[in-house]
Amino acid sequence: KIQYNQAIENYENALKDGLDDSKSTQISVANSHNNLGNAYDNNNQYDKAIEHYEKALKIRLDIFGTNHSDVARSYHNLGNSCRNNKQYDKAIEYDEKALKIRLNIFGTNHSDVAWSYHGLGNSYYNNKQYDKAIEYNEK
């Protein structure tokens, strides 16, 4: 059995250790927030997942700026958790941001771009915007 509660405890302990402001430490802190978000999302605790994904996003934006794959990953994860939490408009907003960055970095023929199209398609489907859902899932 996957032990999300133990993972959450381990990542929270790792965050307590990441107290200096060096770039490498802040990247590790962002990754810990991202991993906490994953654990909370997989444990169906979407509000907590979103909280940690937002913290990871803020740190990543401060370090990398807007055009970086880790920033796109944060937006993608936020889109997933918002979709899981039935916040479809917010999910679409985050999914679109992830897609824009990924297209800029990778072009059209990359698995991360495909995942962004898939996420957008699912968000539009869940939001009952079926024409757009088909459009993005066909890409």
C-alpha cells in the first residue's frame, strides 16, 4: 500500500531543513512543495495539494522566470488538482499557462505538450465544453 501520510511527513521535515536562501536550497524547497502537492493530491486532499503547488510555483517563478519547464510543471499540477477539486475554470487557466510555456520550450512534438493538451481536454470536458474538449484531445 502506498503510504502518502508517511511521504507527507517526510517532505514536511525536509522543508524544515531548507531554511537558507541559496538558489539550490530554494529549488529543493520548491521540489519538496511540489512533492507534497503530489502526495496530497494522490490522497484526495486537493486544497492542501493546491496550497503546496502554489508555493512551489511562487519559488520557481522567482528563480526561473516564466519560461521554464519547472514553472510549466507547477501550472500543470495546479491544473490537475483544480480539476480533481472540480474547479474547472481554474484548471483551464492553469492548463493553458502550462501549455503555452511547454509549446514555447519544446515545440509541438513533445510528451509534456501532449500531457498539457490532455489536461486541457479533460478540463474542458468536465466543464461541459465538449467542442473544446474534442479539439484539445485530438491534438
